[in-house]
Amino acid sequence: MPSADTVQDPSLDQCAREPIHTPGAIQPYGLLLVVEPGSLRVLERAISEPALLQQFGDPLGQAVDAILGGVLAPWVNRMRDAEVGSTAHLGTVELPGHGRHQVLLHRSAQGLLLELESPVAGQPTSLEELYPAIRELMVAIETAPTVAALCQIAAEHMRAMTGFDRTLVYQFDSGWNGTVIAEDGNGRLPSYLDLRFPESDIPAQARELYRRNRVRLIADAGYTAVPLVRAAARAGAAPTDLSLAVLRSVSPVHLQYMRNMGTGSSMSVSLMHEGQLWGLVSCHSEDARRLPYPVRTACEFMGQIVSLQIALKQRAHAIEERVQRRSLLVKLLGRMAGDEEFMAALRQDPASLMALTNAQGAAIVHKGDCLRVGQCPVRGDVLDIARWLAEEHAGDEVYATDHLASEWERGAALSEVASGVLAVSISQLHDSFLMWFRPEVVRTVRWGGDPRKTVAPGNVLSPRHSFEAWKETVQQRSLAWTDADRDAAHEMRTAIVDIVLRKAEEMAELNEQLLRSNKELEAFSYSVSHDLRAPFRHIVGYSELLGSSAAERLNDTERRFLNTIVESAKSAGTLVDDLLSFSQMGRSTLGRMRVDMGALVADVRRTLAFDYAGREVEWNVGPLPVIEADPTMMRLVWQNLLSNAVKFTREREQARIEIGCERTAEEDIFFVRDNGCGFDMRYVDKLFGVFQRLHHVEEFEGTGIGLANVRRIVGRHGGRTWAEGALGEGATLHFTLPHQNGEHP
């Protein structure tokens, strides 16, 4: 079943553009004069009783203080002082033979509108007579617990005061569809309680008139309009705007609409909230019914009282909602403040996170991680929603929809858990979002007639005829997000951004301190290792000279002592050389050029030939790419990796060493695999550390710096290193080099 707002009707679109503010006529319950503000002469007139023209003459072109026997002369100064947009009740005048008329003055941008409204027999003639009814309403609404109860009280009191057959309270939604939320009637007209009426029934320009004129009466749907007659000099002027006029004639379309509804008369009282039209009190009778000015004024006053009470109750409810949300926010902030990672903190209290926006599920996407709680789409779908938000709603701090399927083509498949999505961006650098989800709520909406806008051929400016209840099943929609929901989400976003920024500042300060310490440590290690090289060489040299010169005088034990000194000094010298190399690695500048990794590996293998001479080693070298890197450093990487592979396969009768590369869109992934002694994966984190060894020096020689050099070199090229292995089964060492990179610290 199509939605009520998916089919366009050209006749109703034309109706929405009808110039209802310039009808060129009035309702036949008095007279209207258009007066020039400067000269106060009558430019146009509409007079419902021809006898007035016969008795007083045509006022066109006459001074306003001279017409109708001069009864308007006392208000000439009020007319001159009237401000544009103002409306004033000047009082009453007696027109001999025609009764006492109410006099209203309006000042439009074009001129003065002067209305004389004829009397209504048997009706109250003053506001004082109606005050008891107004007081009863004021007492009753003070005890109303909800907006719905308040509107029901208003409907009952308004009908009692006006005597209409049915009174409705009609509230607009965000799309300007209206729903009848309260009703009181005598049974003569059908009930419309809980029915919804489409926006096209009261188009934008009509709503603007309801906003400007708080009370609007149509006493008889079958009335004959009285035309506005102009002086000859104004024949070519623009139509006069009668928006402020009480007697302004109504669109023929609206009169037909009333007849289709079975109502002979109607009155509307506008309910306002913060200057905007909130709803209407709409009164109807089966027969014609006219109310005098004092009764309409009392109704307007009652409408203002009800509007204020609605605003107070909504504001009180909003404050209560915000206090509740703020307490949840404070609770969550307390957890985040005490945890190093805000995602981990939110994971500890998923109920509060979801209750913050009355959602059934929530998810956080941050730096590639995805945390989900409650009823959520699967991880992949959450990440897809985040990517879509980053692409289509970049820059939006808050995004909310109760109908995801209408905005994202894949949203329909997620209706069971995510028909509604409320999301806030929590990072300016990453596609990071905090999201809340609401499931589909299938519900039936009862419309006052079929709201689908269809039109028969040749049907021009004709309102719909059916007002029988028409049901629409609404699917793929969640409950709508409220202002309180959106505000709570935005406050949560602000809090997270503040926490993340503070943590980032702390990390930046720590990194700066660490960088300073590393540089000092590198300088120290460089200085120490450089200064220790000469003493160790002297120890080796002089020990060897001593052994040569005194060989005949030394016994076996003394020669063994001397050999131990030489070997220990050489070992210490090698360690110092490796330490110097490691410290220099962080200080030297990368000299990038094209490096053929296949040729480089072949050259390194030749230099290692002596190390595995006499052994059976099976080399399996796959194709290796040409890269951009520092050739000296890359040689050291391969030297360390291949020498390790040769060394740790020493105990194998048939040693196998495999070298290869896998190319992805972002990087080259190199590996060296052997079938040597392997290692325990529990200690893999120690493998690339300085002076870290997983085997005794008696088993395999080395200083424990070689793989630390590999990690430092690869890191400076922007790559990664890791290892896999098992005891007695061999090891595989990996390193990567990105295709596009700069020098990394």
C-alpha cells in the first residue's frame, strides 16, 4: 500500500497555490471598507445589505468620517495612528434600522481595512457575560495531568460556550498532517477522534492565515459572497490582501470541503506554541451557526489559555526528560573518566547507553573497532552504515531517521533491528560514529478518508469527497526520535570528543617525552659503544701478542685462561659493534632508490655460502619485486633473516629455506620460512626486542640484536614485522613494505 505522501494530485497542488488571501469578496454579515491611510478616503467597499447603500449612499471616494451618517468620525485619529499588521476593536455603532454593529480596524501593508459586523440575535453582547465560562475552563485545566486530558477539557468547554454540534482538537505533526486528539459532540456529526488528516487538507498558505488570525468563523457553508467594489481609479491595482479581515470570503474549495464533510458551519481557534501553529480547536455544526464578536473573542482567549497550558506541560515534560537523560549521561561520563579507553567504559554499562536515547541497540565504530550492544545489525552492516554516513552525511554532527529504508537502499533489509537510526560523529579525523538503533514498529494509521491524492479527469480544484475512516499499514518505520533523544545524543558526542581530545593531548605529551628519551638513549648507546670498541680490540690484540711471545713459558691451564680472555673480548667486541649498528640505524637518513629484492637476496646468499658449506640446504626463492628503499638497510635486513635461517637449521640433515613475497593493493609482504628448531609462540613478543634470545648462547651464537635491527629498519620504511613458529617445526618471519611511504621515525 503506498504512503499517503507519494502520489501527487495536480488539483490539490493548484488548491495549495490558490490566492485565498485576496478573494475579492466578503461573507454577507456586515460591510468592509478599504480606506487610504493618508486621506482616509474609501477606495473599495463590500456591503452585504443594499438597503445601507440606499439609506446612506455609496461610500466610494468619500471621507471615512462623512459616510454612514458620520458614525465613524470618533475613531479618525485611531485610524491615522494604526501600525501595519495591527488589529483593534474600536467599539460598536448603531446604524438606524440595521442594529448595533461591531467595528474592527486592521492595518495592512496596502491600507486600512474597516469592518462593521452586523449583530447576532439572542447571543451575548459583551465579554463580561462569558467570563464565568472562561473561569470554569481555567479551574478545570489546572488539574489536567497530560496534554491529551487538557485538550479534552478544552473541547468540552469550547463546545459548551459556542453551541456547536462537535468540537475537535487537532494537532499537527512534523509533516503538517493533523490528528484529532480530543473530541466532544452531541452525536449529530460523526466522530473523528484518533483520525489523521493529510497536510493537503490545510495547505501552507491556509496554515499561515490560521497563524495570523487566531479565530476564523464560516457561519454558513452555503453563503453567497459579497464582492469588493472598487473606485474606477483603482481598477488596475493589485488585488487587496484581506488576510486580517474577519469577514474575508473563503475559498470555494474549502466551502465544498465543508459540504462534503456534512457540516453547515465551522469555527477554528488556533493553538500556538512559541509563535508556531501547534494545532486547532475546530468546531462544526450540521446547520448554519453564527457567533458574535464577544463570543469569538472569548474563544480566542480560551485558545490562548490552552496554548499556554500546552506549552507549560510540554516544557515540564521536556525538562523531566532532560533531567533523566542528564543523569544517565553523568553516569556514563563517570565511567569514561575513570577508564583509559572510552569504548571499554561504555561496554560496561550498555543499559544506560541505550536508555540515553530510548533505543534497543547501540554501536560504536572507532579506528576500525566496532562495539555492539543490544539489538543491532551485524558487525559488517554497522560498518557499512558508518561508511554511508561518512560519504552521504559528512559534516553532520547528528543524523536521525525513523525510516532508514527510504534513505539508504540497503536499509530495508535491516528493518527488524534498524528501521530507525540516530548517529553522531565522534571524530574529525576518522569515520567514527556512535549509533543507536530502533526496530520496525508495524502500526495501523486511521485516516479521515483515503489520503492518497488521486484526481479524476477534468476534476479541477475539487476537494476529496470521502471522510470514512481509511486504514494504512505503516511498515519499515521505527518510533520517531524526539528532540530529547537528539539533544542527549549530541551531548554524548560532545563529551566523547572532549575525552578523546584530552587523551590525545596526554598521549602527545607522553610521546614527546618518549621521543626525547629515545634520542637521549640512542646518543648514550652510540657514545658508549663507540668508546668501547678500542679497549676491546686492545684486549684481543695484547692477549694474542702475550700468547705468542710467552707461549713456551705458559702451561696448559694458563694458555686456556688466555684463550678465554681473547674469546670473551671478541664476543664483547661483536656485541658492541652490533649495538653501535643498532643506534646508528635510528640516526642515519634513509637513502631511497630502486632495489631489486631478488638480486639483493641472491647476493646475500653468496656471502653466507661459507656459513653452510658442507651442509645440504634446499633454497626455494620465489619471484621478488623491485621496490623503493634504502639498499644498505635492506641488505642488513636480508643478512639477518637469512643468517638466522641458516643458523637455526644447523641441526637438520635436510635444511629447507623458503623466501617469497605476496603483493597487495597497499603493500608487499615478504617472508623467510625455515624448518629449523623453531620457537615457542608464547614468547613471540620477545623475538624482535634488543638483547632478547629464545635459545641459549651455547646452542646458537649471537647477540640478540639482529632482529631488533630488522624491526627498526622495516619500521623506518613504514612497514610491519611479525613471526610465526613452533618448537621443533621451524619458523616464518614476515615483514612488509608499503607501496607509498615516507620516512617514519
